[in-house]
Amino acid sequence: MKRQNISSGAVWESTIGYSRAVRVGNVVEVAGTTAMDGDQVIGIGNAYEQTRFILHKIEKALQEAGATLQQVVRTRIFVTDISQWEAVGRAHGESFSEIKPAATMVQVSALIRPEQLVEIEATAIIEADDSLINSEAIPDVEV
């Protein structure tokens, strides 16, 4: 199977050794995504706004891999304050109310920056097709 690594261009990707998303065959895994825009945290103090921003970033990564939010089957939501679950859930529901992926929300003690309140991972399954959508963007490797 072919593998496509999707990069966001963040400096941390090469330092830590990860990709924003990875597509292998018809499965797309999106890495933990926070409300970072460059070096700036978006929506400081607002879990709802952070969640909306994160889901937009996830949607862009999915599109690069040839997927959409409609193909998301799983989300994992990490929050630093579980009392904010309703705000986070409301933003999640705005994107996924019709799709209804399997979802998990858990509280964690901290994220990388104290201003980050939410981190989300996603898994999408798209029509079985081993070809890369944008083969020019990232060289593919056999898995």
C-alpha cells in the first residue's frame, strides 16, 4: 500500500518526527491538533473557539488527503478542564451532528502550552483507493 504524509509546515513536525495526517490506503489518521496558528494560540480562554479552530484545521488536513469530515469515523478529544465539555461538545456537534463518529472526550492534566485547552485526533475512512490524491505534494513510500 502507498503512504501519504500530510504536513502542516509546523517546525515541530521535523523536530518531533510526526505528520499532521497520514493516509495509508483508504484510512486517514489526523494527529493530535491544537488551536495553534504558527506561534499563536487561537481562542485563549475559550474552549468552544479552540475546538472550532481545531476542527477547521482537521478538515483542511483531511482534504489534502482526499477525505472530508463526512468520512470521519472516530474523534478523540482531550481537554484540560472537563467542566468545559458542553462548549467543546457544542463545537464538535456543529461539525459532526449528522455524521456522528465514535467519539471520546477525556480530561488530561496539561497540553504542551498552558493556553491550549483542547486537542483533537480524527480517523477517516474513504473509498478504497490506493492512489494518492496529491502525489506531487509528498513522495509516497510503500508500507
